Amino acid sequence: MSKGEETRLAVLDQATRTASQVGLSGVTIGTLAEQTQMSKSGLFAHFGSKESLQLETMRHARQRFIDIVLRPALAGPRGEPRVRALVEGWLRWDDTMPGGCLFVAAGVEFDDSPGPQRDEVARIQREFSETIARVFRSGITAGHFREDADPEQFAFVAKGLLLSYHHHRRLLGDPTAEHRTRRAFDDLLAAARAGSRPPTPDSA
Amino acid sequence: MSKGEETRLAVLDQATRTASQVGLSGVTIGTLAEQTQMSKSGLFAHFGSKESLQLETMRHARQRFIDIVLRPALAGPRGEPRVRALVEGWLRWDDTMPGGCLFVAAGVEFDDSPGPQRDEVARIQREFSETIARVFRSGITAGHFREDADPEQFAFVAKGLLLSYHHHRRLLGDPTAEHRTRRAFDDLLAAARAGSRPPTPDSA
């Protein structure tokens, strides 16, 4: 790895931490120059503009997410154990950063601001939803989950539980957040498991 | 209502919409002066400072939330119908505003920024969680839900489903978000209903 590449990665690591705490809008050439003690002109030479710096930060964080969460989960046995490995990986990932998953922050930050940043965070979040659904589907094929279970619905609820974890842990400072998240996944997986009964239709 | 009070409410309505789209940090005396065509000095006279303007905006939005979501739900029959009325009310509430629930945005915006704004949004979010748990508990008392159901766990998962709705509808533009949210609540309520089996313990 060249000296320039090393510097670039160190800067993007710092940018990822900053985005985790104050949002991606807080990642600018100016603030990053202060945080890394590099010159603004040096950072401009590396990244060109604030917008491209923010996009590079998301791509860098996505690569770290692949290394920390996806690769270890996909290396393990498929089906239910892999779903659980994804969940555990995500909890670890959220705790890796000072302000938790930066894609949670960036998602809310840019959801009403059309542009390349919004497109990138939406792409990354959609990709993660699809991965959850695909891993769940491998559990149907493996006979762990019911044939009639719906992988996209599972991914929708799973995303919600991870967002609720972030909300309870980060905003509400709830010490039970981790326990409640695991318990919610236990219930969700138990309901999907082969041999379990499908949910009773609405009797209200 | 005095002319001054009328003006104040109109300004806070605009501030609520702005906070919903660009976040509470985007609500400043300056931006609001532009949006309402009022003078900065007039707004200072009403609100004093950016911080107190942002706090007033949250209190105003909380009052609207009570009117739009809580009061109608609490006026209806208790137990499961009231849980459902809360969910439907929240979906309506999220759609009332141009950028969805401003407390979702403010929660992520301030979760790493200690101060009065963070305290206020955390207080409002905690209060809503407690309301969900209390309404669910009334469903245990009414015999709709199992005796061993856990109201705080229900509130944790319910919050996640609402956050997932916001995420899928606002960021991912997913047209199935509303349908998936209702279906997830149907499943969650079916699993909690009196006469249903408690979740099978982990067989993995």
C-alpha cells in the first residue's frame, strides 16, 4: 500500500467516525483538516470536493461493513445460524463506531434531500435488506424455516429491530436494548421455524 | 386566541414542517424568517434564541401528536383495538408531514449531542414508548393478550416496526412499506393474543 493510499484510508476512517457522531453533513474538507491535522489543499487533492468526500466515506464504510459483518457471517453455516451471525455482526458494527452505524444517521439525514448522497445511502441500505432476505431464503432451502415464510417481510422486520436497537441504545440509553433485540429475533426466528404454526389469522 | 398567539402557532407549524424535512438543526431564526416572511427581530421577540425555538418546535409537535394520534386512540375501546388505533394514528402522523415524523429525524440528529434538544426528544420518545406499553398492558387486563406477554418488549418491537416503515417509505421509496407494517403488526398481535402459544424456545 502506497503512502498516499495509507493516508487516504486514515482520513476516511476519521470521516467515518465523524459521520457516525454528527452525521455525514458534518464531514467536510474543513472539519476533516482540523481532525487529521492535514492541510485543506492536501485533502482537496485527495478528494476533490465535499460531495465526493462524503460519497467516498460511505463507500469506505460499506467496505468495512463487508469486512466486519458480511464476510464472517457468509463464511459460517447457512440458514438460521447465518441469520443470527448477521444480527450479531450488525450489533458489533453499531458498537464499533462512536455514534453507532453511520448509515442509520445518513439515511434519516438525506431521506428528503435528493442527490448523490441520498442515492448512495439508499443503495447501501437496499443492498443490506436484500442480503438479509437472501440469507433468510437460504434457511428455507436448508429446511430451517417454513416454506411459506416471506424473506422480504423478514428483512423488513429485522431492519426494524436493528433500528430499534440503535434508537434505544443511542437515544434512550436503554441498558436492556441488546437483550431485547436478541429476544425479539429469538421470537421472530421461532415463528419462522419449520414445524412452527403459521400466525393465526386476525381473530379480532 | 390573541393575534400574537396565532402568529406563534403559524410559525411553529412552519418550523415543524421544516424540522420534518431537513432536521431540527435546520430550524433557525434566520431560515424561519425567510419562510414566514417575518422579521428576524420579530421572531427573536417571540422565541429568544435558536435553542428555545427548537425546543418550542418539539413541544408544539408533541401537542399535535397528542391531538392526531393519542387522543383519538385513547377515546376508542381499550386493549387490542387501541393498540391498532395507535399504529394507524402513527402511520397517519408520519404522512402528515412532508418529511415524516420529525422525532425520528431529531432522535438520530441529536443522539450524540448532549444538551436540551437531545433531552427533549429523548423525553418525548420515551413517553411514546411508555404509552405503547401501557396501552398493550390494558389489552392483557382486558383478556385480549396472554398474561405472560411483556408490554415493554412489545413496545420495543412496535417502535422498530414504525422506524422500519419510515425507513422503507422515506429513504427506500418502497411502495409495500405500509402493507408490510400492517402485516408485521398482525403477526405480532396474533403471537400475543390470549389462547396463542408462547414462542417455542430456541431449538437450534
